[in-house]
Amino acid sequence: MKKDKISKIVFLVLFIVFIILIIILFLSQKPKDMTKNLYDNINEKNKYTFSMLEENEELKYNLKIVKNDESMCIDTTSNDERTSTLVKNGSAYYIMHTNKEYYLYDSSEIDADILGNELDVVKANKYKGGYETINAKRYYYEEYDDIVTFILLTNYNEESSIKTRFYYDDGKIAYIKTFVDDTEELLKIDFSDNVDESLFEIPEGYAELESE
């Protein structure tokens, strides 16, 4: 009877160890090609908003790249100053919301598809996967070399060492951090299908200025 009790205890311990090993193995299996999937998603969607937010004690900088079918808008807010670059129907508009003014250009002068063009490099390049804790939460990341698209405020040159990490939370992009030499720039990211339709119209009462 005593042997049976010991056997049951041993079996229970082994079972618990087995479960723990399964959990460890499961947690160690990192997702693959999340950034390449993100790139494909960006190119396939007809409508999306890709928002990048950077904050410090002196500055709040929010950049939104918005696609609405064939139209693109890059909307930038730096503290209280807001500007937009709108590409629509073969024309490009640079809008200064504070002054309620805008310039009109030929759309061929503007590359509004920043994400689609710049992220093209992830298709062929290799990355390093890992985990990092940001704001007390653990994220899976994929790190690529020499992507400058997400450097918003940091100065760099051809000699700079640049690495960019894309962080994912349950398969959804959450942060992007770029290392430029000894400097880090962290962006909070939101990528969704929601589109603000008002971004694709010149607000009423805005004055057109003559382009130089």
C-alpha cells in the first residue's frame, strides 16, 4: 500500500515536470517573419492607419501614414504644430494647419508610400529574433540592420551603426526601436484599418499659396 502511494507521488511529480517542460518549450517557440508579414499586410490593404508616437519631456511627436484606396496622407503633429502631406488624384498638397494654408504640387514630386517602399528591404534581409521588456511587459522582437525609415528625431550619417527592432504583442506590431550608434529612439506603434476620411480633404477656409 505504501509502495502504491509512493508510485503515485512519483508519477505526479513526473507529470508536473513534463507539463513544465511543455510550457517552457512552447514559450521558447518564437514567431517567424512577423515583420515580413507586416510588410505584406501594408501592401495588400486598401485602407490603413500606421501611427508612430514619440514622447519625451520636451516633445510629443506623432506621425501618421494613412492610406485610403489610391490616396495617401502623411500627417505630422509636433507638440501644437501640425502639417499634412496629401497625395490625391494626381496632385500633392502640403498643408500647414496652424496657418490654415497649403501648397499644391505635382504628385510625382512626393513619395508618400514610405512604408511600402522603405520596408521592401525586409523581404530579402535576415533578422535576429529575441525578447525584451518594455514598460514592464515582455515583447518578441525582430531586429534588422540599416533601416532608417523610423528615425524621426535622431541625427545620423553614412558612418552610423543602425539597428531597428520591431516589437510584437500577440502578433500585432506594438513598438519600433531604432539604435543609432549609442542613441535609442522608441516609437509606440498603432496599425489599424481605421481611416479618418477628413484627412483627405483640404479643410474649408484654407488659403492656397503659390509654389516657388
